[in-house]
Amino acid sequence: MDMFFQLVINGLAVGCIYGLVALGFVLIYKAGEVVNFAQGELMMLGAFVAFTLIVDFNLNYWLGLALAVLAMAAFGWLLDSVVVRRIIGQPQFSTVMLTIGLGVMMRSGVSIVWGPETRSLSTPFDQMVFQVSGVMISPIYLSILITTVVLCAILALFFRFTRIGLAMQAASQNQLAAYCLGIRVKRVLSSVWALSAGVATIAGVLLAPISLIDVNMGAIGLKAFAAAVIGGFGSITGALLGGVLIGLIELFSAVYLPEGFKNVAAYVVLLAVLVVRPQGLFGTVGRKKV
Amino acid sequence: MNMLQANELSINFGGIKAVDGITFDINKGEIFTIIGPNGAGKTTIFNLISRIYDSSGGNLVFNGVDITRFAPHKIAGLGIARTFQNVELFEHATLLQNLLVAQHAHHTTRMWEEVLFLPRVRESEREIRRNVEEIIDILDLQRYRDSIVHNLPYGVRKNIELARALCSKPKLILLDEPSSGLNVEETEDLSFWIRDIRDDLGVTVIIIEHDLSLVNDVSDRVMAVNYGRLLALGSPEQVQNHPDVIKAYLGG
Amino acid sequence: MRFIFKTHYDQDIDLFPHAGAVFWYSLLAIAAVCAPFFLDPFYLGELSFLFIWSLAGLSLMVLTGYTGLISIGHAAFIGVGAYVHAFLTRNGMPFVPSIICGGIVSALAGIIIAIPAIRMRGLYLAIATLAFSAIAEELFVRWETLTGGSRGVAVPMPVLFGNELDGEVGFYYLCLAVLVICILGVLNLLRSPTGRAWIAIRDSEIAAQSMGVYLAGYKTLAFATSAFLAGVAGGLLAHKVGYLTPDIFTPILSIQLLMLVMVGGLGSIRGAIFGAIFLVLLPTLIAILRDYLPNAIGQQPALEPGIFGLVLVLVVLLEPQGLNGAWMKVKFFFSQFPMYKNATFKRQKTYMRTERLQ
């Protein structure tokens, strides 16, 4: 039973990371219909930047994290305004290829700048261990859960109450109409990229104590992608739930199923979901109007 | 003789009844126009006939065959062709290729024969091309024959869509706002062509149209719809003088 | 400027539009056949590689360039073909039936992935292929009797009509023959109803359907054809590398293939060949480039994928029609010489066109 709870907690935590990266996908997709295959790489880059600030520059953990988020947000903004904006209106294939290309570039850039070796990032709550009715809960996992919940609450408030949040929603519903109403659509799109890169950085830093920081960290992007699809791609809650679902299934299959299933669990679930509900669990059927 | 019968045809999107129990029939060889304000459900009726949507009630009978639950891709084979409101051409193909696709429902060659391009395939290709060239002649499209459709002007693209529909050897053709975006001259050409299609090719025509002069010019019968319901059905004058139709257009 | 005066429908049906094309392609064919007499084995080996890449590119071109379906997991199909072919060859099956079996098994895999995928649109489909390739990769590691696991498996020489095919020259001709046969097959399909149905699906599903194209059927067919060609390419690749390990068939290979079709130019067979040439030449170019860069960057192994990515980004941004598009422009420039307008190929500015998944 202990093991079961342990797995649930760990699965939830890992799932939250997938969910956060997936959330980044969804934000960008909803805003500009760009499918960002480089989201995992944004997360990796964010983790490396945070590592440099915290370990190499010896900054306070929280300050380093905040600066990393800001730096990555600026990077996301630039990425959109310099590169991605140019292909709006081109077929979807172009956006897929563009973001795949960007992801590969980021990966090789990181490898050139930081070198191929892995790093570990210690957190302020590494040494603590909680015990709740006999179950050991590592604070690393707990911190992931709490951060995710807080972050989501902030995002929900942001979208509901701030001007820029509302503008993002408007632009995602109808760009032309939003433009006519005086919303600076280009700027909004760039800020969505900034937001998404910031969230990815937080996900990367949260993940660091579990999986170490290395160049191939971005591979998580694929699982997060699966999460976003399972969640229906248009829905932020869906993305988080999809992430949690995949996290749980992955950890349970590592324990209860033969070796090797852990690696493909996410994809098997993804295919199964797509067979049963091609629009994802929370998606609605979109249909082209003629 | 009835070519197409719609009985109590309905469809709901969520709670909205886009088409609400409409009954009408189309006679063989007539030009039948559907009019109505925007959002009245005209295109939805077309989408139901071409089976893009599943109806939620009623049935459709075409030449004695119940097509209410027919597979969408088999509709063309029965002899129903259509055009689309916002031109749906195969943009990155040439005009010729666009028209050749329209013969798809009638192709008889198998894939393995095509891989080897057996003489039989060549013969069938020639046959297909003969049909297509006839339509190109009728609609005066020779000079665009090998152009990529994407780069052609709007009026031409509309004609290509008409040509493509005709290339599938239809018995019934559905034209969704054929005159929208055309200039006066092009609209005049269109009204001649519509009559030619009926008189020379023997194709029954259903049109959705807003241009009332065109409607009066070509139609044998007119059906007015609003809010998914039938308002009036009859000769063009009857329908245009019908009080409900006037109310629907002028409000009040 | 060339005007083609058409007097017969066969002029549209034939593979070559005019006598000039026949001439140039014959010249190319003669050059390809004579190459072994002039080139040394290293370059011949590179040419075989080029043919295999072209075949793989052709396979993805059928799916992505002509049917408009994105596959981000094409490496898996190549892998399936390679392992099946290697397995059958080891068990003594001659080359021709064995490579066809490899292709067929790969095609079956394509059909299996297509069955859930055909109901999905654009992106979901791409993601399904991604998931499939991740699963296949794991399978290559785990199914040791067939694949030898992560240790890998040796591939014997191809046996053609009872003779073992040894050496570069024989293999060169083999690859050339397979490639030419496959290109002809695809070209034939493209000038028949099947190919036109694919193009129709690419450009407008809804119109294709109303013209009588059975969407699910033709998408599955495109998947099967593409996977078959990928499987055949995999079989050739198995001989070329001589030793199969799962890390050949990683997502990197899939991305390289996507890059191949993108750089070559979507929607043209010529593009697949151009893309393959580019992909074969690029590592050499990068090797030259390394000498000009400062050591800190120039000697990094990560430089190569980085440049791949950069090329991809630049192609998408600057020349979405790829090398084939550039080729057409050059041809157009010379054929129109004094009248060439720069605006002819200017990209139209468009609003965001929605292909939203919701």
C-alpha cells in the first residue's frame, strides 16, 4: 500500500511536469496555431540557464530561478518576433518543420555552449523528508505538485483578469477581429511565446532534481506532446490532466509491467486515446466550414 | 418525374435546428433555386444532400435510392456534383488535373494496373481526357488548361469549380452561390451557362443564390428558407411576393 | 522560350512532356550507367547511399508531398523493412522476394498505423506516427530473435539470381535499378486516378470527397505505398551499413527525411532526388566548414545537427518550395529571359489560415 501511495505521488509529480510542458504547447497553439515541437528544448534551455545562474554565478536559488524565467521569456519573445512570425499563414507543415529545426538548433547550441556532460541542481528542500501516516514523501515531488498548482492558479487569474490575458484569449479566438478591436496581435503572440517559455523554464528547474540536467532532457517534450493531444490540444486543463495521466501510467507500468513498457507507455496510451476519441479526451470535433 | 425528394429533412447542431423539417422535391430537368437570408440553412441543405453532414431526421431519396445514410464518397458516383461557396479547388494542381479528379467516381482501373501503366490504363486515361476537354470547350477554359489554379483570378476559379462539377458527369448539380464575387459580365455568362447545362447537357440544377435578377432569369421554381424552415415554394414571382419572404428580407 | 504545341492527349499522359526532356533524361541515365567505369569505389559507395536516400525521400514524398499527410516517424518504416529483409536474407531467401517481403511487412505496419490515423486530421496524424516510431524503436531493442537487440545483427551480402552480390559496383547497380523501378512506379501512379486522388486529398479533403474519393481508403493506400517504399529503402540500407542496430532508426533519421523532402521541395519527385543530394553532400560541406570555424565551435560534434536545423529553418523561411522551387525559378528566368519579373514568385502575404484542431 505504501508503494502504491508513493507511486501515486511520484506519478502525479512527473505528470505535472509533462502537464506544464504540454501547457506551453497548448498556449502557443491556441494563440497562433503554431505547433511548437521545440517546447521540450525550451525547457532544456531554461534548465541550463537556471543552472548557470544558480551554480556558476552562485545566486540564491529563487533569484536564479526568477532571472532564468525572465531570460527565457525574453528568448521566447525574440524567437516569435524574429523567426516564427514570418511563417504565419503558411501551411501547417511549415510550422512543424520550422519548430523541429529550431529545436535541433537549440539542442546543438546548448551542447556547444555547455558541453555534453550532465549536471545536477540541488534545491533548498533537498534534505527534508516528510512522513505522512507512514508514507515517505520526498519534498522534491511535493514541491513540484505545489508549484504546479500555484502556477496554474496564477495563470487562470492572469487569463481571466489581466488585460494582456484577455487580449491573448481574444487573439486566439479570432485574430482578425482582435486586430480590428485594437489589440496588437503581434505583440500578444510574442508575449504568449514569452509566457510559454517561462513556464517551460519552471518545468525544467522542477524536473532537474529528478532527472538531472542534460542535453537530451528535451525528449520529455514528446511525452508532453502526447499529454497535450490526450487532453485535446485546445484545452489547458486538458493538457494538465493529460500530463498527469501519462505520468501515473508511466510510473505504474514501470513497476507492474515488463521492462521496456515504461518507455512506450505514454505512446501506447496516446494511440489508444486517438483510436477511441480522435479529438482527444477533452477536445471537441472541429470541422471545416464549406 | 421526381429526381430528388427530401422528406422532413432536419439537422441539429447542439441545440440549434439548422434545418428543421424541410420537405421539397426536385423535378428532372428543372432549375431550382434556394434563397434565404444568411444563416438560413441553405448551404446546410447542400451539405446534407452531399452527405457531408448526417441528418438527424427525415430522409433523402435520389432517383429512387435512399441516400440518407449513403457513404459521402459514393454520392458522386450516383451523379450528384456540387460547387462550394468559398471555392474549394485543388490549389496546387493544374486546371486539367483538377478536372481529371472529377472523373474519379467513374474510374475503372486498379492500382496495380496503374503502377505498371498497362495499355488499358492509357486507354482509360484518354477516355477521361476526352470528357474533360469537352467541358473545357464549353466553359471556354482552354487558355488556363495547364496553369496552376492557385494563381488564377477569382472569376476563373469559380468557373473552374463549375467545370469540375460538370466533369463528374452529374445528373444533378448543386451550385452554392455561383455568382458571388463575379462582375456583371461574368454573371451574365453564368446565367447562359446554367441554362446550357440544363438544356444541352440535360443536368438538373439546384442553385443557392442571392442575386435575385439571376434567380428570376434562370429558375423554374424557387424555394425560400429562413431559420431552417421552408417559407415558400413556387415560381419566382410567387415566392418573391409571398408575405413571409418579404418579412424575412425586410425584417419586421 | 519553349512552346509546346499539343496535338494529342498522349502528350499530357506521357512521362516526358517533350523531346528535350527525353534527351536530358537519357543523358542522365547513360551517365548513371557508366559511372562505375569512371568513379572510384568510395564515390560509388556515396552514390549508392544517394540512391537509398532518394528512395526513402520518394517514400516520404508520396505521403507528405503528394497526399499532404505528415509523418514524423518515418524511420520506423525504414527500420521494419531493414530488419525483416535482414532476417529473411540470413535465413537464405534471395534478394528480390526478401526485399519485397520487407516492403510488404512495412506496408502492413503502415496500414496498422493508418487505421487509427485516417480519422485524424493533420497534426494528430503526425503525432500518431511519432508515437508509432517511439514504440517501434523500443520493439527493435526488445525483440531480440528478430533484431539482435541493442547488440545488433549482421546483414549478409545480397543474393541475386543465385549469385552473391559482392563489391561496390554490383551494389551500385542494384540500388540504381531499385530506385528507377520505384520512381517509375510512383510516376505511373501519379498520372493515374490514384495519384490524382492523393493530390486532391492534399489540397482539399472536402472537395475530394465530393468528387467521389474515398478519403480513408486513399489515405491508407498512401500510407501503405509510402511504407512499402520506405521498407524497400530499409532493405537496401541494411546491406549498405552491413550491421543493423536500433540506434540507426532514431527520430534523427525521421527528421533528416523530413528535411530531405522540405529542402528538396514538397510535391515533386525531382525534389526527393535534390533533397537526397543535399543530404549526402551536407556532411562533407560541414567538414570543410569546420576548418574555417574557431576550434571551440568547429570541433564540436554537435555542430552537424545544429547546421541541419539551421538549414531547415532557413528553407522554411526563405524558400518553402525547396531546391526544386529554386530550380524552377532559374529555369523560368532563362526561358523568359528579358521579360522576367521579380514579382512572379513573390510569396503572397496571408492572414492566419485556420487548420485548428480545437
